[in-house]
Amino acid sequence: MPPKHKSTVGLARGHVRYDTVLKSLQLIEESVSERIASSMRIVIKPDFFFTGQGMSTDVDAVKAVLDFILEFTNKKITIAEGLYDGSEVQPVFHKADLHELHDDYGLKYVDLNRDGFVTIAVSKALSVRVAKTVLNSDFRVSLAVPKLASSRFSAATANIAIGSIISNGKSLKKNDKEKLSSTKYYGSAIAEVLKVVKPSFAVVDGFESVVNKKGLETNFCVSSADAVAADVVAAAALGKGLEKKIPKQKYLELCGKAGIGRSSIGKIAVVGKEL
């Protein structure tokens, strides 16, 4: 059943990425601090979907999330990602300067496409392999970049749902990410995956958004313990920046109906900046 209370979403705007991301997190501190403190296996899933175009999770956003989390725990944190085409992620981590964080934060880095996995059914016709590192974690952070392709918006929910799935190559036979992304049951499939890898909190770093594969400076960040609500607010914030209303996303509505999070803006409390 869906939660009865309103989901809180922190919305910050600014011209310094680290400060903007950290502020959005501080706005929701009360809703996540105890959960962080009690967690043993913390995983941050960054967003390297558009790595080839040079638009992906920025190291300053990762630093802000790490600094926020480490206010409440001293547990080792894992950075985990699996590239869409199945290629190795470690060179991408190096290029994005994420490996430079190791000495200061003692991080572990995992390539999800080379991880162990559990196969789950997302429809009668489709099963996908979900990486164990994400599946077995007890605190998951989806650190996403907002993306708009034509009328399809994606951010925190898709980042962790698709990113947690194994890809061993570009061919459809080997790429479970592509199988999920291209299925006609996309919305319900996303919801099924999220039932087992639901984020503990979501950060949508809209300092720069991706619109039709091009970067656009939008200078906002959204954070919430409810990833669905975070995506709803991020879509509204991006739409405001584009001066157009982004259509409702069916997959978010299906996630709302499945009780994964709030998909109606009327059931979301936005704190910080106004939409």
C-alpha cells in the first residue's frame, strides 16, 4: 500500500555544484540520518549513462553526498556502476576523478556488470539479472543526472533500476539493461526491479541536465528518501527551467501505485526553494 504521509523533497538552487547538492541533502537530514547510522553496507550508484557525451555524475556531487553520509557513519562506502554497453567502468571512474577520492574516503569501487547476480522476473516474458552488490546493500543512494529525451524523463529511479541490471555487451542477448529499456512493459518492469533495489535516498543533481543528449545548465538539486517523489519534483524543476511542462511519466505513476513512492505532486512536501 502507498504511504499515507507526504514525502519530503529538498530542492536547492545555486551556482556552486557541491554547495547546491549538500544543501538539498541537509534539507532532508531528519528523514535519513538514523537510517544511515544503522546501516552496514552503503552503496552509492552514480549515473554514467551519457559518459560518451561527457555528461555524467560529477565528482563534486559525489563529494557532497559522501560528506553528508559520513556525518552519521564511519562505515566503508561502495561506489558501484555498470555501463550500459557492458564495457569496463573503472577507466570511466578514473576519467571522472572518482578514484582520487579513495585516499580521503576509503572507498570501494565495483563494476556491477562483473558482479554476482540474482535473476528476477519483471514480467511473464522477461527476466533480468540484478547485481548482488546493490541487491545485498542495506542503504542505497541513487545519485542521478536528470535526462529528458523527447517526452521521456528519467533520473533517480531509472538510474538505480536500470543501472543495477547486468550487461555483458551491446547485443540484446547479453544486455539485460537494453531488454528492460526496450520492453513494452517498461513502466511495470522498472517498478518490479525497484521493489528489490529501492533507493534509501535519491539525489538528482540538476546543476547540469541532459536534454536530447545535450547539456543544459539548470542549477538545481533535488534530494529525498523517496526516489519517486524526487523524480517528480526534478521533472517539474527541469520543466520550469525549460519553460514547458514535462508530461507525467507512466513508470513513475506505476511506481506510485506499487507503493514504492509518491508520484503525485500534491502528496509531496517540497522544502527549500519553491518549484
